[in-house]
Amino acid sequence: MLTLTATLTACGGDDSTETSTTDGAEAAAGDFPRTITHHKGETEIESQPERVVALDNSLVEAVVALERPLVGGISSYRDLTGFPEYLGDAVADTEEVGPLESPDLEAIALLEPDLIVSASVRHDALYDELSAIAPTVFVETTGPTWKDNIRLLAEALGTEDLADEVLTEYETRAAELGAAINEAAGDPTVSMVRFLDGPTRLYANASFSGIVFQDMGLARPAPQDVDEFAVEIGEEEIRQADGDHIFVTMFSGGEESEERFLRNPLWGQLAGVQAGNVHEVADEIWMTSVSVQGAHMMMDDMAEIFDVDPMTG
């Protein structure tokens, strides 16, 4: 895993004319002020942020990976049970400003942030109010663009070199580990099933787990090898969940769906089930982390399941 820490220097601002820009050419780390072009427009950042607030769990983890001080954040839709333990001391002093659906603007303002980061898919209607508190940068969404989001946040935080290092380390490990798994298991197909309070989902190439599978060079079953986030299925379509290895997670409220699927005779006919290759994995890692930290822990699980070298260096 990455060693994740936090320190450095800065302040904030918005709308000025005398500024360098990262648009078209990467500004050198520490070169402030700079103007960041993002999903909601342009935001000027006067100096390297020292007090960051992140309003989505994947962005919390991105800020931590980029080693900047995080004074406030939202721990996501994990029932607000707190920030994940694997973030360690990096969030020891981070204030929860959730819930995700309605961030506490007063609490955010009291933290005196010099940068706020969120996503249009989460808080589009709050952008103007957040921008009145501090310079605010929005990514568009937090799923399939998670690596691009790290790069954009790195521009805002002045940590472009670190972002390149973090992502190169991840992609190198993914390629090496995937090659080891393919060699050990004979190029297996890997299926990703998630039980929810509603239709069961098969996660495809545009999902977080699907992107990690792609970066590892692992084959997907045909119904999941599509450029979509997920495919929803009913019990009559259980065969679409088959693969040489079937990974299963459950989100809150999905217990009944899982029970129905697992007692359906069609489930027992799946090749992955008959081979004993069904693996229950942590939803908060494989589904909702959407981060480089989560990707590494997902690969830790894969290395253990397939009994290969974890490729951690």
C-alpha cells in the first residue's frame, strides 16, 4: 500500500486576471497562482492549498493519495460510519461534513478551507454556494473517471509529479499482477456481481472494478465485456453472471436479492459456482472506494485468491 501523509503550504481565491494556467501545458508543481479548468468552469487558486475539503469519498481518498492536508470530508454513503481505517493518520483530524446528500455548508465554512473539491454528479446545485466559501473545483463524476480525477486534483493541489508516480505505480502493479494471474489460472474470465436493494448488477468495463480488471488484462464474460457501468439482471438472467471466477459483493439492503439468487437452481448451474470459484469480497473496497487505495486492496485480494505474488515490490 501507499504511504499516505499530509503537509505543505497555501491559500485560496477566485476570478483574477494575473495568473498562470494549467490549460494546455502542465504548470510546475508549486507554481501558483494558477487557474484550473474543471467541469463547472475555471477557478483561480492563489497558492498551494493547505486546508482542503472533499465532498465525496473517492475525492477524500484522492486528496490523501496526493498527500495534502484534508480538514473536512464526506466518508460517503457508508452510513457515515467514519473514514476508512486504511486511510490511517491522514484523516485523524479530518472533520465529517456530511451526509453526502446534503453537506453541512456552515460546518464547511467554519473549517476555513482554501480549496473545496466535489463532483457535479453529487453537488451541482451547491457549486455557487461552495464557491462563495472557498475556491471550488468540480469533477464531472466519481466513477469511470477516477484516474482522471486524481490528475485534475493534482493540478489544483500542485502535486502533478506525485499523481504521475501514484498512477504509474498502480498501473505497473496491475499489469504485472494480471499477467501472473493469467499465467497461473489459464486466462480466466472474471465476473463481478453486486446484490442491492433492487435489480442485481453485473459490473462492466466502465465501472471502478471493471477498470481495474482491464488494467490487469483480465478477460470478462461477454455480457459484462461492454462499455457500460453495469448491466442489471433478474433471476431469469442469472447465466449472465457466469465466469471462471465470480466475485460477489452486497450493498446495504441487498440481502434478500442475494438469498433469492443463491437458492435459484440456475445459480447452481453456473460454471464458476460448480468449480467452487465464487469469492465474496468487501463492497466498501471493490465498489465504493473508487480510489487508487481501493484498487491496491482489490489487487491484494486477487493475489490471495489466485495464490500469486502480490507484486508489491
